[in-house]
Amino acid sequence: MVNLKFKYGSEVLTVNVPDEHFMGELLPYEKEGVPDVAREVERALDDPIKSKKVEEIARDKVRPGGKIVVLADDYTRGTPAYLMIPPILNRLNSVGIKDDQVKVIFATGTHRPTKPEEAKQLLGEEVLKRVKWQDHDCQASDLVSVGKTSYGNEVKINKEVADADLIIGTGNIGFHYYAGFGGGRKIILPGVSSKETINRNHGMLIDPKAVTGNLDGNPVHEDMMEAARLAGLDSIINLVKNGKGEVVRVVAGEFEAAHAEGVKIYDEMFRVKVKEKADIVICCAGGYPKDINLYQALKAIDNAKFLVKDGGVIIAALECREGIGHAVYTQWAVECKRDSIQETCKALTERIRTDFVMGGHKAYYVASVLQYSNIILVSSLDPKEVEEIYWMKPAKDLDEALKKAIEITGNDAKIIAMPLGGHTLPKVE
């Protein structure tokens, strides 16, 4: 027997798989974490990619008494901004800019506001003592239009960001299932953009090139890039982490070039080659906060879909301690449900094409997977709702889930584990 472990919220779930059924664990090609993260951050800031140093940009751009915004990921990303923001503040201080000229804005997009304890966890006590912070509100009345992209998307952004002399983005690079990769330009769109701007951008997710790990010709990505240019994003600093959460590289500088370098490093680790698909794929998102709600945790299922055979089963261990995470996801799941999953998927595709609303795309992704395979969900959600509203089969633990999966696929089922399913992209050769 092989004993497999999967992060589930703040806990670890285990399941035993017979040796003869086990094909292995799909794990990233790990790079070692840097021995001194603070030194690596300083190295990146000292050697920015295709850009002046952030303090030099500030000296050139910031007027006397002018304002600077530093953008930070919200709670769903879990990005340790406390590693990046203090050295940025110190460098700004070195050219005469005071801390009270700087504000941190959480790039929440359409997500809920940041709780005080979350802000403390993400920013650290030093930052909280030095500068003020606030959340972006995607439905605020004072959002500012900075122009239109070539896709016809009017880019409306946070007023404080639009009015700032200098905009610095912090973040974390990883796979994204329709933008291709996270990080970089996403700190503007969706980060500090209007709900309408976000919806217009995300409505292009049905394009065949808007898929995980692809930037080439991806309209969602290209629209985000144009939005960041229109907003005037001056500089970024992004972390690239391994599967253990250790920082392996920090990239900083001009947002397009620095992001591209980070993407290259991340892709080398997490796009993993595999010889064949499996009958059963067992995955998790990586624990809390990656599986804080179903809306966020579904990324693991979307990656696992590339590894499961048609007619096979994805077992997903996703705690979802905060429930579903988005009311529109539930609304669309209910309103677009038809007699078959194929008809349901068609209804969702048409609704995205004609009337996209942020959140509904999650129902589309689940329906897309269910057209070809089964999903068994181990979670804290109500089992009846999991099945009747969200179309997945519930299970109380991994043992029950595996038993159900084998009933579907047969006793000769071959099984692969994805313990880092939220950021491991299978490449079947």
C-alpha cells in the first residue's frame, strides 16, 4: 500500500492506494529555495529587469509631497508582501520620500474586503506601523477611466491609483486557468479595476487560447497587459516560489519583462511531463488559503482535468471553510442547469458570450470538466448542495471517495496523485 497525504485546510488528509494501481505522484521539478530571502529581494531591487531602480524612478517621477501607491495581493493569494514592501519603503526614504506619502492598496478585484488580521498577516507589523492601507472597491463611485484597450475594454481603476505619481505592484507568479499566469499585470486588472472592466476582460475566457500556462495569443492576458500600460504601472516585484512555498527567485523591474522572466522560472518547475493519463486523479489545492472556498479551490480540478482519462474520476480534497466564495457562481449553477451536463455547458457558454458576470465562469469550468469525466468532492460543504447545485459527487473523506471512484472506473483503475494540484500543470506526452 502507498500512503498518500493531501493538504486540506489546515489539516492533512491521508488515503491508502494499492501498489498495483498506483502510477505515482505528479510533483514539480523543484528548485531550491534561496538561503536568504531578504538578500534575494534586495538583489532583485538592485538589478531590475529593463528598468531603473525603484528609488531612481521615484526621484524622477514623484513631485514634492506627491503620492505613491504600493499594490498588494489580497488574502486569496497568501502572498507575503511583508517580504517586499519594507525594502521598497526604505529605498523610497533614501531619496527623500516619507512613509506618509505611501499607501498600500489591496488589489481585491471583485473579492471581499480584507480583514484586519489578514492585513497584518500579509503586510507584517512593520508595514502596518509605517504606512496606511485600504482595500480596492470595484464598485466605487469615483473610479477613473484611463482609456480603452484594443479589445474595446474601457479600463476604469481605483482613483488613488490613477492619481498616484508612482505605482508599484507586488505579487506572486503562478499558473492561472484563463490568464495563463498570475502575477505582474494582474495587479491592475483585475486587481484595482472596476467590476465592468473585470467582467469584460474575463468574458474572453471561452477563447481557446485562454488556458492555463499560455500567454501566446491569449486575449485575456493581452487585455490585462494593455490595461496595466494604460494605468501606468511603473514597476513590479514578484516572488517565484517552489511547491514548499519557499522563494526560489525574486523578479523586479519593468512589469512586462520582469513578469516574463518570472513566468519562465515558474514554468520550468511546475509544467510537469507525464507519459499517460490516469483513470483516477486525486488532488488538492495545497491547503489553506488555497482552498478557503470553492471559488478559489477549483483551480486544482482545472489542472487535474488534463491528466484524467475520458470517463475517469477526479477526486478533489478541498476544505472550503468559507463556503462557495461567490454568489454569482451559485446563481449561474442554478439558472443554467439543464437535463444534461452537455446542455448545461452550452447554456453557460452562451451566457458568458452574451452576458458575462464575474463568478459565473466557475460554473462553466466545472461543467466543461464534467462533460468528459466525473468529480468527487471531499469538503466541508453540504453534501446535498454539492450534488444538486454544483453537480459534483460528495464524499465524507478520501477513503469513501476512492471507493466511489473505483466503482465508476473498475477494479483495474490506475491512480495518480496531485498533492500540489493548485499549481501543477500536467503535460501528457
